[in-house]
Amino acid sequence: MNYEKQMLDFAMSMVFSLFGMLLIFGLGFVFPTIDPYVVIKWIVIACAVVFAYSIGSFLFGVFTMIKSSKKKKTGKK
């Protein structure tokens, strides 16, 4: 499994979530007329998509590693 890609995915997920939190608090001060619930909803949706991609990529790597190790044990190509 590609350890660097996995760590990059997790770091991207964390940074994106932190950036989303900054947007939630920052937009309230910069644009007080914007409905904060709509902004929060879309930021949470965007952060959830990035998090789901990160977890999905990790699980795909794990299943690929398991599948390749089973092929090595049985001797199939």
C-alpha cells in the first residue's frame, strides 16, 4: 500500500476540515447578512465529501493489499 498517498489523503481531509471551520467563523464576521445555516450546511457537505474520499481511498488500498497477499499465498497470478 502506498503509505505516502494514504498520509496525504488524511492530511488533506484534516486541512480541508480546518479550513471549513475557519470559513464558518470567518464568513460570519465578514458577511453578517449571509444566512449562517446555509453556509454551515454547504461547508459540512464539502468537508464530508473530502473525508469520505480519504476513508474510501484508505479502504480501497487495504482491500487491494489483502487481495494481493491472498494471491501470493495461493500462488496464482
